Amino acid sequence: MNIQFQHPTAEDGFNVNQLIADSPPLDTNSVYCNLLQCSHFAQTCIIAKEDDQVMGFVSGYRIPDRPEVLFVWQVVVSAKARGQGLAGRMIQALLESDACREVTHIETSITSDNDASWGLFKKLAKKLNAATSETVLFDKEAHFGGQHDSEMLFRIGPFSH
Ligand SMILES: CC(C)(COP(=O)(O)OP(=O)(O)OC[C@H]1O[C@@H](n2cnc3c(N)ncnc32)[C@H](O)[C@@H]1OP(=O)(O)O)[C@@H](O)C(=O)NCCC(=O)NCCS
């Protein structure tokens, strides 16, 4: 596969939205949300394309009052490209980009049943040789009105890169 990584542009937002909609158990977003990620937050997002086809996407941002932390919002890889290290490589590419030069920690949130996501971020922590911690970020009852499983905060760092 000849996959290129780049920061997204607004023209990618709709296709990103479709890929996420096709990738349960990810929560779907409005197209507008993905358009904002692909424009205002483009420098902390990465898109992977083969020719013009979107094969993967990572959305993230530096937490406004803790800019040393890159919050990874969603990671998605097209079903046909999974199991080849693409998700890990997209996050590494993001860490290497200019906007993440001063990032020393990654935070993300994962539901307890998402084995692929736990595996991905634990492998990343090992690669970065960094400590990890797990706490509740958003609770099923307190924050989701009982409608969504609790989102666990997985924190990685400090690390240098
Ligand atoms: C999660 C997802 C992004 C992983 O993409 P990927 O490119 O296949 O992941 P990688 O090949 O980089 O895998 C890295 C590690 O994650 C873990 N992993 C990946 N897929 C896994 C699965 N289905 N089950 C368990 N662990 C898995 C493994 O530890 C893997 O390392 P290994 O191959 O050396 O064992 C992809 O499966 C996906 O898009 N899933 C649907 C959306 C989703 O759940 N996203 C995560 C929430 S943000």
C-alpha cells in the first residue's frame, strides 16, 4: 500500500465523516464537527490516504489549559487497512509534526470494551517508554444519563520524542 500522511483540509471533512460512520463502535459526529476538526484543528489531526481514498484519520487537539497534552479524540482505520500498524503510525506522525513539538503527554478516552483501542494505546505507551494511568473521564450515569458506557481516561507520559 502506498499511503501518504498529511494534515487534513476542510475538503476531507465529509469523507472522514463517512469513514467514522462506517466504523463502529465509534460515535458518529455531525459533518460540521469533522469539518471543524479538518480546518481549525487540522494541525493536530492526521489523515492517511491511498490515492484519493481516505484510509485512516486521527483527530486531536492540545488541551487549551494544558497544551503539553495532546488529546486524541478519535482514531479510525478503514476496515480493509486494519492490522498493519496504520493507526500507530498515524499517531507517531502526529507526534512528529510541528504542532506537537512541545507535547509530553497523550490523553485519550476509551470504553472498557474497546479491545482494539486499549491495545493500540498500550502499545504506543510501550513504544514511547512512558508511564500510564487510567481514571474515569466521563461517567455513564453522571455524564451520559445512563445512555453510553463510561469513558476511561488513559494518560501516557511524560515522554520525549
Ligand atoms: C482501533 C483501530 C483504529 C486500530 O487500527 P489498526 O491500524 O488496525 O491498528 P494497528 O495495526 O496500529 O494496531 C496497533 C495495536 O493495537 C492493537 N489492536 C489493533 N486492533 C486490534 C483488535 N482488533 N483487537 C485487539 N487489539 C488490537 C494491537 O495491540 C496492535 O498491535 P499488534 O498488531 O502489534 O498486536 C481500528 O481497528 C479501527 O478503526 N477500529 C474501529 C474504530 C475504533 O474503535 N477506534 C478506536 C477508538 S478511538
